[in-house]
Amino acid sequence: MEQRNQNSAWPTGDEQGINPGTKPDIDKDAIAREENPHNNPDAVKNAQLKPVDTQEGGKEMGLVNAPITSLHPTSEPQFDKDEGEADYEIIDNANFKLNHYLPETGVTEFDYPFEDLEVGQGLFIPTETTTDALMAKLYKQVDQYRKQNSEIERDEMGDDIMIDLAINRKKRNEDGTVQLDGGEPRLGIASGFTPKLVGPSFVVKAVVKGDEIAEGNEADRDGALVIRMG
């Protein structure tokens, strides 16, 4: 039968050995010898309470001997400090895909020369079947081109910047037409975190024959206009 302490609702374990759930006795001589002062065989040396916020990204960040790695390995020092500061060099047509976050394999081939557009220039594409279908195609290709030719923006610590994004998603049919509810487009909400990108930007505009697509230039047929903004 378990013996109970009058001041406690829990068993002391005096007749069955030390109970790990009770406060252990302290051996002051052991403290001086820097040994485990607990008579409790289940006690852990140097045990301490876990800090409130020690996890990041689902991984334990408070490890005593956490593994480390270099984000930017250095092959060897490139100059002698005693000889002055390091030289720098301005490079034309720098390769922004150096250490790019997207692999070179599996890239998309595009139907239109988006890369040839300079800021402020536009690309007019005439309608093949319907302007809805053309616009849907261009939105997808422009979005893919932008992602394929952009970098993730980073903060002052060099960490990726993520943005909390919400999109009013229109309900579409397979042909690109939009479903209406009471005369207004039916909407759904798409939301989540996505990387903030630095790179080219475009707008896509539907064109009806006779629209002025540039100063003094009217469209001679229906189509779409892709304009590079940045």
C-alpha cells in the first residue's frame, strides 16, 4: 500500500524507491563536487525549463550543439588587408541567374518575345479565337515569365521576404468567360504566403478594334496589349 504525505495528494514513493515526480533530496556535498546533486536516478544533469520561443520553422533552434553551415562559402581570401582595400569591378549584362532560386531545367518556352520589350514598350497580339481565351493565355505566360526571370527579395539580414497575399479569384469557365451572380462576377478568395519577387513586371490589356494602343496608333483589329512596366 502506498504511503501518502499528509501535505500532498500524491504518493511519496518512500516504500517503493524515489518517485521521479516528486522533488528530489539535495546533496550539498555533490553540488560542491559539480556532480548530479539529486538522489533521483531519473534526474537529468543541468536540466532546465525550455524557453517559451525556441522553435523556428518547426525545427528546434535551441540545441546546445546545433549544426551550422555557411550560406556563402569562401574559397580563400582574395586580397591582403595590409595592401589596401579590395578592388571592385562593374560588370555589364551581369548574370542574374547566378545561384538562381529556380533550376535551369524545366523552364517554359514562350510564344511571345517578352524578353525583347524595354520598359514602356508594348506587344500587340491579335485575337485568334476569342479575346477571353487570348487574355487567359497571356496572363499565364506573363506570370510564368516574370517568375522565371525574377529573384526573391531579401531583407537586411539576407533572409527571404514573404508577403501575405489575398486574390479575388473570379469563377471562370473553360473558354475563359466569367460566371456572373446578379450581374457581378462570382468571386472566390485565394490566400497564402508567397515570396516577394524582384524582376520584370507587365500589364495585359484587352484591345477592341479602334482603341488607341499608342499615341497616334489605333488598333486595326481586336487583340491584347502587353506592356512592360519595369
